[in-house]
Amino acid sequence: MKLLITNDDGVFAPGIITLASFLAERGEDVTVVAPDRERSSVGHAITLTRPLRLWTMPAGPYSPKCTVFACDGTPSDSVMLGLEEVIPEPDLVLSGINRGPNLGDDLTYSGTVSAAMEALILGRPSLAFSLNCRETDEAQHYETAAAVAAALLGFLRGSPLPEGVLLNVNVPNLPFPMLKGIKVTRKGVRLYEGKVTRLKDPAGRSYFWVSGRPEDKLEEGSDVWAVAGGFVSVTPIHMDMTHFPSLETLAGNGAEKINLK
């Protein structure tokens, strides 16, 4: 397969290096176009107020079989430039492997998932990969997520994605043999408690740190439930955010008859 790979952790992040190298060494045609620095949680931002730059990188920590570019923009910028300037007809666009999960309501913030969404908007099938790890974990099993990615690519060769659908894949931070399997899931609920912390600088002025502790609703069939149970979560996502039941309700309750004069 011809693959375009990006991320939001930056071109030198271990997740994208592991994913691209793992797939290239197994015979895939891999091109990387990724941000030149950390761009986590930028969502679907694109750059409109300054020029963008794109340059070739030496393979460095990547497999020598990878072609690597860096971009000084966002993950979505990287996908646009990759498709317009580098590899216009990939078979798939992959985003990741993200350091940390993208579960539940993380999807609205995630640069990783948004990069896959940008590919979808531009008419290319895509997948987003995230590893449920923390910086403080003794081991971060990116090779497990890369092996999951390779297995899913094999599956997709015989079962292509429906048009307009991407897969959001979250992998437990475990050695590959310890995974319990794959669950096809719906988006769950993940909220953050204590999202804003007020602190004081040495001069006594207030500043704010946005973080928070994730609180998950572990409902069976959801992505947060699957990963908590040791399963790989595969969630199909599409871009149509219309709440269809409300179309009839709003119209039936007279929303279209509101007097605007």
C-alpha cells in the first residue's frame, strides 16, 4: 500500500517513527509528512495567516525505507500539503501513533484524529492510532500499536472502509501477546474533572494551567470500556454531525414558522 503518515506529536515522536518504520520494513510504501514540533490538542486547526514550509528530512531514526518530510504547521496542514505536494494518491492516510489515548470526547480536541478527518474531507480513507500510555509509564508499547496497525491494514485489503468513514483506533499499553482482542465500539464519554487550575507566579499574578483528570463512563460497547478491559478499540467515525431525530422534532414544533419580521 502507498501510505501517507502524519501525527500531532511531531516528526521525531517515537510513535510515528515506530509506526512508519514498522510498516516500511514489512513492504509498505511509506511517506511521512508531520509537524516539525509538538502540536497536541490543536484539533482541526489549519494555518491561514502565514505561509507554510515543507522540507525533506534525513531518515535519521526512521527506517531508511521511509521518505520523511516536516511541516511547520498543524497536523491538518501536514495532511493537506502531503496530499497536494508529496503523495497525491495514497491508498490510506494514517495518523499516529499518538502518545496517550483519544477516547470519548477527546475526539473534539485531538490533532491526531483531526488529521485523519482532514484526509477524509479530501476524499482519502484514513485511520487514527493512539496508545493508551502516559509519560510516567515504565514502558510505552508503541510496537504493539504498530503491530495492530499492520493487522488492520491486512484486514482492509479485503474489506475496504465505506466512503466517508475513518477508524479511530486506541490500543492498550500492553505487550502484544497480552492484548485480549479487538472490539468494534461506539464513542464513549470521557469528561475531565478540575480542567482549569489557577496558580500564582513569583510576582503574585494569576495564571492558569489547563489539564484535568479524565473521568470515564465505562458503558459496555464504548471505546473507553474496551480499552479499560485490555481490548483494542476500533471506532468508525463519519463527519456528518447532524442529529437527525431533531430535524423532525424542530420542524414539527414550529421552528420553521418562527416570525423573523
